Amino acid sequence: MKKIRIAIDGPAAAGKSTVAKIIAEKLSYIYIDTGAMYRSLTYKALQNRVSLDNEHALAELLLDTEIKLVASENGQSVFVDGMNVTNAIREAEVTNSVSIVSKYRSVREEMVRRQKDFAKNGGIVMDGRDIGTHVIPNAELKIFLLASVDERAERRHAENISKGFPSDLNKLKEEIELRDKLDSEREVAPLRKAEDAIELDTTSLSIGEVVDKIMHLVLERI
Ligand code: CDP
Ligand code: CDP
């Protein structure tokens, strides 16, 4: 069977990583969460007290940073320079700073270089903001996942509660709206639907329904 490349983009908490992981598992493909890569650099910059205003220092830091995404029982574990940061990169401090780090051209160039390298042999599901537009512009299948901001905030809230994390629904909604705005309005590779991407509004769909719809599109292509 032909091993295709699947690009999944969309705003925060639209369900990208949840469905991308399931689809990769069903197809025995590699799954790459590119958001985890930007979060990893942000985490290391905060740890090393590198100024988030200093593009050059952030780009230099990235060149000196090994980011490993390893398939694990609960999806994917993330290692920065050998240290497991899977949970640390989801903390509020990183979440609220990551859109600053990801706006810089020189940071994105190095991230995209690494991401293209992961995708070069096909058999991959990659999720992010610019996968269909910049990282794999010739992907065989491009999906743009959407859901209303209220639904996305509710989903993240439910996820936090289930993990026993503190969570404030109104604050989450504000954070998601701000991050979407920064990601959509930045100059370099903003969050945007690729012209040939298939848009899927998941507001009233379950995870299983979204997966089924995407799998249908995958099977048409392999
Ligand atoms: O999972 P969630 O939607 O909260 O975010 P994420 O996918 O982990 O991405 C975190 C941040 O990384 C985004 O808000 C973007 O600022 C940045 N990002 C990006 O610029 N380009 C990508 N391909 C992926 C993420
Ligand atoms: O990767 P992204 O930020 O786009 O979203 P996610 O982390 O995959 O999904 C955010 C939350 O929404 C997770 O807790 C999913 O289980 C949940 N979700 C859902 O309830 N219904 C969907 N159709 C998709 C995701």
C-alpha cells in the first residue's frame, strides 16, 4: 500500500494531536506533533533565562538543542537533550510564551528543516499550524480542523479536570483566543488553511467521528 503524508493543521485545541495520533496508529505511520517542538524550545529558553525578545539567541539555542519525539503508550513522549519534558512543556508558562518563540523566522526555518527531514520518506501524520502550507506543501492529504472557541475551551477544560490540573474555563478561552490571534497574524508562516486542504468543523463531532471522516479520505488516497 502507498505510504502517504498527512498534514493536519488548525487552531489550538481543535483536536489535532488526538486524532493525528489515532490515525498514525491505525496506519502504522510515524506521528509528529510539531507544536511539541516549539514548546520544547520555549521550555528550554525559559529554563536558561534566554530573553524571548532575542531572536538570534533563540535560534542559536535551537541549534544546540536536541528534540526527540518518541512514540509511547500514551501517544508521544518528548525529550529535550535527553530529559523527558512531556508534561513540563504543557504547563501554563510554556503555553503562554510559545507563540512569541514561534513567530521568529530563523527559529521556524530550523524547525521546518527538521520537520521536512522527518517527512521525507512518507508514512507520516504531522500536525501543527503550517504543515499543509510550508512543511509538506505537497502532502497527499491535508486537513484543516476547526471547532468553535467555546467548544475548544470546554475540551481543554475537561482535559485539565480529568488530569487533576487546576482549570479556569474563562481564562482558558481568553488564552486560546490570544494564541490563535498571535499565530494567525504573525508575518512568517501564519496559521492558515492551505488552498487544497479539506476543512472539517468538529464542533459537534466526537473524536471517533472525526477519525472516521479522515480515515475515509486516507483510504481514497492509498
Ligand atoms: O496543542 P495546542 O493547540 O495547545 O498547541 P500546540 O500544537 O502544542 O502548539 C503550540 C504553539 O506552537 C502554537 O500556538 C504555535 O505558536 C506554535 N506552532 C507553530 O507555530 N507552528 C506549528 N507547526 C506548530 C505549533
Ligand atoms: O492538538 P490540539 O491542540 O488541536 O487538540 P487536542 O489536544 O488533540 O484536543 C484537545 C482536547 O479535545 C482533548 O482532550 C481531546 O480529547 C478533546 N477532543 C474532543 O473532545 N472531541 C474531538 N472531536 C476532538 C478532541
